[in-house]
Amino acid sequence: MLVMKYTIIVAEKMHKKEELGVINWPGWDKPCLIEQVQMRIEDGWMPLGGASYGEHEAFSDKVWAQSMIKCDCEEE
């Protein structure tokens, strides 16, 4: 069976580490968008289209985003 997965990666910065980490403690650098995309490519994900920049409901400032897809092919 062929299963297509879809995700959107969101980051406040395109190419510099973010100042606040997952728990929002200063000094815990969170990966920038480029690093997050590279990590997922290594795991079999592929970018879908180009990066976009705009508002996001979970952030007060504008963010960078990248759509990604992954094909999981399972043999029956």
C-alpha cells in the first residue's frame, strides 16, 4: 500500500538558529528552517514547492514555512 504523508515545517528564522528553544529557555537554540528541512530530507522527506513567509496563528511575528511530503511504500 502506498501512503503519502504531508507536513509543514515552521520556523521564525530562515537561516539562523532561533534564540528560544522548545521550552522557550534562552540559550537552547532551536534549528532554523533550513536545518529543520535538511533533517527531514535525511529521513526521507521531500520539499514540496518553495519556502513561504507569512503570518501563523501560533506566533506573534511572521514565520518561514516549508511544505514537505514523504512516500511510505509498504509491501503487502
